[in-house]
Amino acid sequence: MTSGTAQVQQKVLEYEKFINEVLQKDLQKVLQHRDEIYEKIAQYLQLKNVIERLQESEEDVLKTQVDLGCNFYVDAEVPDHSKIFVSLGYGFFAELTLAEALKFIEKKTTMLTKLSESMSQDAAKIKANIRMVLEGLRELQGLQDLPDEKHRSIF
């Protein structure tokens, strides 16, 4: 093996290590963070549905079950359900009227949606970087072009 080939093989190993240890881990973190944001959005939308049902309800007393932990539930009655506590984040809660809570949820879901779109764009950039490094590896190794995906013509 010549020294030029050995240098190429060394560069190939370095690029493969960069893909596996940096880019793939970054992609995994971004996608995991985006999934957590999607879960928060789903929770807020579920809360929004509950609040809307509370507003439509004509009953003065709300009967519900509360989870005490470890799937132990207890029956509970809420005499005044005109105000609720909403988690603002970082362990802070605010007592809001139902209308105020709906406004807060709308703003929060809009903000979270923008954040999730940003995370999706970051993931696309990382995927593009991975593809670019793989193309560089292909050129270093002198491999043929990767096959293009075949698209059917509808015309």
C-alpha cells in the first residue's frame, strides 16, 4: 500500500468518525428535542379541548378523578371551575380564567410550533451535511456516483 493510499484511508476513517460521532448524534438530539416539543403541543391542545368542554358545561360542580400517583385515583369535586392553574414552565404556575388560559394556550402553541419548525430545519441542515460528507467520502474512495432516485413521469 502506498503512502497516498494510506493517507486517503486515514482521511476516510476521520470522516466516517466525524459522521458517526458528531453529525449523527447532533441529528439524534435535534430530532429528540423536536419530538419533546410535539408532545408539549399535544398536551396544550388536550388542555384546550378540556377548557372548551368546561366552558360549554352548564354544571356548577365539576366531578373528576385525580391521580395520586402510581395509578391510584380518588374522586374529587371542584366547586368553582372558573379558574385553573396553568403551567408556565420552569415549575411556575399561574391561576387563569378559562378565557385567559385559552389565550395563553394559543400563544404557547404558536411559539412551540415555530420552535418545532426551526428544529425541523436544523435536522434538514444536519442531514444535508451528512450527505455532503458522504459525497466527499465517495470521491476520496473513487466510487461511482450514488444512484439517483428514479421518479416516474406522470406526463
